[in-house]
Amino acid sequence: MSLSLARGQQRRALVFVATALLCPAAHALAANDAVRTVTLDEALSYARDRQPRIKSALAEYEARRAEARVPRAQWLPQIGATAQVFVATSNNTTASYLTVPELDLPRIGGSKSTTEATATWSPSASTLAGIGLGQEVYDFGRISAQIAVADAYATMAKASADAVGLDVALGVEEAFHGVLAGKAVRAATEDALKRALTHRDYAQAGTKSGMRPPIDLTRAEADVSSLRVRLIQAESGLEASRAALAAAMGSDQLEVDAAETPPDLSSAPAFADAMRTAAARNPAILAALSRLDAQHAAVSAVTRELLPNIFASATLTGRAGGAAPTSGDTPYGSGWLPDVANWHIGLVLQWNLFDAAVLARRAAAKAHEDAARADLELARMSVGLAAERAYLDLDAALRTLPGLQAAVDAARANQAQADARFKAGLGTIVELADAEALLTNSQLELAVGQFTVARARAALGRVMAQSSVRGKR
């Protein structure tokens, strides 16, 4: 029996399988371990919890959320402290110190103004210790714009994580139905082999009795040998499908089996509903929208850097300088002990009136905003085309199923007639072989058709941001 077409259909049914996962060691280990059987819902749930791609995407989303908390922290008070000691000259100054960003230090004290003739190069001690607090009072929207940028990037990361989750779900569904297709291919091949063995036995008995020519037996033997090879290939394809399902789920097992599930013959959703849902929920569009929002907020954030900033400042310090002051006594310890206390409370207006670098950054941000707007239009067009293509694929696949089932029924009736004629001595082995090939090929075509429906349904669900789609029966 010639089954070249059957072999081609088997390959088509399992074309997506990662055959590279298979190796002799993997086969040996899988043979020793019990293969776990899961339903589609169990496979999807396991993948959501264990798949490394999903974990990585969620970790990136959490990182973006953490970054979004950074600009909000600018509204909290800042507390800083410093302790300093110097030995330096003090011509026209005393109690020297360095300004640090954590602490606002007003200048206090001074020494005699000296000329080059009267200046001294003898060092004096200078010490300072203090603690201060700064608080943002009014920022003219600068922090709010920075928060909007961070939130938009977090939303974009969430959309990316959702896209990864949908991609993983699509892979799991394809692999799951690939296993079912592999089982159907194996079952069809096993049935064909059983019938071929029966036909061989009949041909052998007929040849011995002289009722049939020897060519009937040799043809039957050839069909049996060919189907045994096809069965080995079907078993290998099924193992590859199970390995692909395990990989798609992120399972630590080498192979995972799919529980038998009746084919979903429900119709596709309404075309308008599918397109509307895809446009509203597809993560690619949501990510592009978030990117546009982020770039728009970035333009606002850069612009607001040119606006004033008002903050409050308060410090408590102890300081002392060993140089002779213009009036009063030298502090106790000659500057080595910061025992002169001071405090201050103030309100500061800070205004960057002109900064060419800020203006250049704003122009660059506007250019990125235009690019993000173009990307959004591209994403909408791509999603629309993908949704339309997926819908048409599913509709076409659903419309072919009744014909494929009718072909199987007709081929089964034809095979029964050919089998009866052969057993009665009225039909030839060639006639029977043609009927067997027709039945086997039609069964494989039906398996491929059911797999195509499941894959197209999963692809449409991916575009619509759903794990799967269901219509009306």
C-alpha cells in the first residue's frame, strides 16, 4: 500500500514541533519515566506559573514599577548630616567648610580683611558638624511629569508581559493540539497496519490454496512493511509533540501528554467583534500607546525643568574657627571643637532661566514622540491585518471540516466494499490497497484539519488577547 501522501500529511500536522529536542538519551530517559497527562487548562495554568519567559517578563514589569516609585520619593523630606575638620589659612574668613548636597550650610563668620603685606600663611583649625532637612514645597509640575513618564513605562512593561503570556499560551495550545494530532496520526497508522496484517493473512491463505496469485501476497507483505515504518515515524512524531508540549509549558519533564479532548467545532466570533476586541486589547497596541504616553510625558518633564522650583531648608550646626575674628573672642578650643551653635529655616526659589541643553533635550523628546506616534499607527495596522488573517484562516478551516468528515465516511464505506470483494475473491489486492490508502489519507487529512482549526482558533485568540476564542454553536 502506497502511503506517500499519508506521510506528507503527518509531517504537515507536526511541522511546528521542535524535533531538535529529541535525542537518544532523551528517549531512553522518557521511556523510564511515566509521562504526565494534562488537560489544556492544566497546561496553560502550569505555564503561567512556571514558564521562564513569563517569569522574566513579570520581573521586568516589577522593576519598572519600582522605578516608578523613584520620582514620587522627591516629595518626601531629605535629611542629611556632615562632620568636617580642616587645617587651613584663614585670610578674610573663618570656620571654613565644604558644601555638601545633603546639607544646606549658610555662611557665618569672618576674619579681618588682609593685604598681601599683612596676610599670614599660618594655618588655623576649622571644624563643623550639622544636620539638616530639605523639603520640596512646589515644583510647578516637574515631579508629576516625571511620575507620568515612569508610570507609562511601567504600563508598557505590563503590556509586554501580557504579550509574552499570550505568546506562551499560543505555544502551549499549538503544542497541546499537536500532541492530539500526533495521536490521531498514530491511531490511523495502527488501524491501517492491523487491516494490512489481516489482508496479508488472507492473501497468504489464498496463495497457498491456489486461489490467488503470488503477487497478492508480495504486495500485502510490502504494505505491511511500509506501514510498520510509518508507525515508527508516527511514534517518533508523537514523542516530539510531547517534548514540545513539555518545553512550551516550562515543565522539568522530558515529555508531557495531552488528555483526549473533543474537537471544538464552535463557529468563529463575529468578524466585527474580533476586530474591535483586537484593536482594544492587543498588547502590541497597548504597548505602543504606553510608549507614546511616555514620550509625551517626557516632553513635558523636560520642559518643566525650565520652570522655578521652591523648596524649604532647615539646618542645625555647630562650628568653630581658630582664626582671629573681626570682633569677639576666638572660640574655645581654637577651632578644634565645633561648639558655636547655629540654626536656620528658609524658603528657597531656584530658577533655571535658560539652558540650551534642556532645549535640545526637549527637541529630541518631541522627535521621539513623533516616532512613537508612527509606531502606534504601524502597530494598529499590523494587528488589524493579523486579526483579519487569523479570522479568515479559522473560518476557512471550520468550513473544510464537514467535507473532511464526509471524505472519511465515504472512504470507510469504500474500504468496506473493497475488503468484502477481496475476501470474496472478486477484488484484487491493488483495488484493496487503493481503498486502504484512500481511507488512511482521509483520516490523516481529518486529523490535520482538526489541528488546523485548533491552531487557527488559538492564533485568533492571541491577536484578540485571549487564551482562546469561542463562538456560537
